Amino acid sequence: MNNYSVLDLLTLLGAVGLFLYGMKVMSEGLQKVAGDRMRTILSAMTRNRFSGVATGVLITALIQSSSASTVMVVSFVNAGLMSLQQSMAVIMGANVGTTFTAWIIAIFGVKVNVGALAVPFIAVAVLLLFSKSSRSKSIGEFIIGFSFLFMGLGMISANVPELDANTLEFLADYSNHGFASVLLFIFVGLVITMIIQSSAATFAIVLVMSTKGWIGFDMACAAVLGSNIGTTITPVLASLSANQTAKKAALGHFLFNLFGT
């Protein structure tokens, strides 16, 4: 963190800008290409609360990122393809689905990097942009927005001040102060996740700290619960350029995680 320069900070701000621009392009592409067909598919998938939750669980388990799935939900709401009620069911499911990532980290120590597919996606999207079909062009715009969004997320993670388990070893001294320690570790989990934009990465750090015996099970749980609040910053960022309903969906995600914790 001592070597963090002004250029690194500007790169981080640029990454946030790329993320927001990707969100905007993705939503506009969705509006152009989706029409009634996409609305019908999403309505069928989220026809009731249970199917909506199941959809959120499935999508998040497949793409290994609750941030990615909730950002997509916000974009669907912004494009008028999903109601606020439907979006909340999917977001609640995403909170369950993201635990699959934690299990994969705990068992295998790996995580699928969706952002690595961004550049190949752009290669496909550019070809579609030169198509004569307006629908193909709109699909290309959507894919480019989708790619920029994940490139932005990846760059944000790569350009934040470096945080790892060794950096946080000093926290072991603050793990035996009762409820005050619980609140502290909730806050730590929240802040780390807001900085590195990944609750899964926070879980990995907490897992290392637990394995080395720096913190106990209770403090590890507190940090993980805090990361559930911190991860809501991604859809909140995505909703900044969205409409009021999308902003409500992002707020609903934040409140659900906050009160759940």
C-alpha cells in the first residue's frame, strides 16, 4: 500500500468509469434487442418468488459472482424487462448462490474469472457491429457493454491498494473483546469487500486468517457477514446511471443484506 501512486488512483477511477459506461451500453443494448421475447422469458423465470429465487441461485452458481448477477438484474430492471418485485427475488437467490463460490474456494482454492472472457466477447461483438441487421448490431452493443462492465470490475480489483491476509495479521490482537470485536470484524469485512469488489476474495482472505489461527470461527463469521454488506456496493455503482426503479432494486439489495446481517 505504501507504493500506491497517483497514477494507480487515476487508473482505479478510470476502471470505475469503464464499469459505469459498460453498464450504460449494456442496458441500452438490452432495450434495443430484447423486446417482448426477453420480457416473456424473464417473466416465466421469475413468475413467482420461488422461481425468482431459484433463478438467482442458478445464475450466480454458474457465473460464480453475485456482483455480476445483481448488476445484470439492475440492468434488466433499468431496461424495463423485470419488475422491482421480480428483481428482489432474483437478488435474494443470488445471495444464496454466491455461497457456492465460497465452497469452491474452501475446497479447491480457485475461482472462475468471468472477466477473462471479456476480450474474446468483444472480438465477437465487433463482428456483429458490422452486420447489416439492426438486431445483430444491438446484440453487439449489449455484448460490448457486458464486456466493458466485467473489464471494469477486473481493473477495479487489480488497481485497489493491495490487501492480503498478512497485511491484516494485526487484527488478531482485536479478536477477543466480545461484541465490540464482532462489530469491528463486520466493519472490516465490509470495507475490504468494498475496496476489492469481491466478497469471494474477502472470504479467501478470512479463510487464510482462520487457517493460520489469527482469528476464531466467530470473528471469521462476522467478517463474512460484513462482506455481504460490502458486496452491495457493485450494484449500487451500477444503478448510479440507471432509472429510479433500478436504484430501488440496488437499495433493496443493500437493505436485505444489511438486515440479514
